[in-house]
Amino acid sequence: MTGDRLARLEAQLAIADLVHGYARAVRREAYEDIPALFAPDGTFEVRSGAPDHAEFAVRQRFETPRALMAFLLEGKGRPHPVPLIHNLIVTVEGDTAQANAMMTARITGTDRAVTGEYHDSFVRHQGRWLFAARIYTMFAA
């Protein structure tokens, strides 16, 4: 029983580090570091709407970590979000996990900010926790 609890706590901590590592890479514009945070077939989707409602609009979808990195590299040096992650909740089940977190971000060089919610899926791949899918829903204005 104690071993299961310890394994779950270690997984939750590793996943929290992963979530915060992604935010740090975006803040630092270290976009070339992002593919290593995802499973090889990991996806990323940006939506508009309300995260807990069926109604939303897909703004962007990236089918591979490299596609996400290429998109981010195109905008390097331009205004970008400085993500702050709040209220991270992680649920682990074996070699998969789910997480939910709020994200607020000022946009560098502007007076704008975005607020939204992440719904993430994770997989343990070759002993490391990685994003299997990230969905970020920007709250509609």
C-alpha cells in the first residue's frame, strides 16, 4: 500500500514539473525544448469558449510536437504569453494520468493578457512522464 502511494506521489510531482517546465519553455522562448516534453504522437489544441461546456471553437490544432515547435519558432521574438499556472490537479492511473490547471498570462510588450484552462493527458513513456495531449481553452471575452 505504501509503495502505491509513493509511486502516485512521485508521478504527480513529475507531472507537475512537466507542466511547469512547459510554461518555463514558453516564457523563455525555448521552443526547441518543447518536443521533448511530449510523447512522439502528442497533440496540442487551442480552443475558445468555456472549458466545461460542449460549445467551443477549435482555434489551432497541432498533430505532432514538432508541428507545435515549428509554429512557435515562427513567432520567436514577437509578443508572447508569460504563463502562470494555478490550481494544478493531477490524477494518476497506472501509466496514464490526467491534469487540470488554470493559466493566466500577460502578453510581453502589450497590455493584453489571456486566461484559460488546460486539460492535459499524460503517458509514462520509457520511464518518463510526457504529454499525450494538451487542450488549452481560452475563456471567451
